[in-house]
Amino acid sequence: MVKHIVMFKLKEGANGKTALENAKEAQAKAISLKDTVPSVTEMEVVCNAPAADGTNYELALICSFEDMEALEAYQKHPEHVKFGAYITGLRESRACIDYEY
């Protein structure tokens, strides 16, 4: 099994919205990937709590895959590519880890 965790620090004011507003919108878009990308076995998409430290990342995707090939299939899937293009316009930075367990 492979766990894929990616976090996004979003730009304040991107698309005329706060970082938290954009995080909530991105969360809704990302959640749909679980149903459209067959190689995803589990997915959780979370937003930073409004009362949490403002320097935290605003959005995190926590996904599970059977193996690295399934993760690669997810990364190449057209719906994931579309989400990637969308989030790139909103993000200030990205952090990711993929580990086998």
C-alpha cells in the first residue's frame, strides 16, 4: 500500500477569495477524484481549522493506493491533471510525501 499526502499553502486573494474560501472550493473539487479515478482506494480531503495557526497549510489530500503504479495512474488521470492545473493557480507552495506501508 502507498499513502500519498499532499498539502497546499494557498495565496490570499487568489480569484478574489480568501485562502480559506479557495480551500473549501478546492476541497469540493478534490473529493470528486475519489469517485472518478479508479486507482484511489481511500481519500480524505481536509481544510485547516479557521482557529488554527495562520501559517499552516490550508488544504491537505490524504490518499491510499494499492502500489506505486496505482499512484502513477492517479497522477496521470485526466481528472487529476485538471485538478492540478486548477490548484496550481491558487497555490503559494506545495509539500508532498509518498510512503509505502
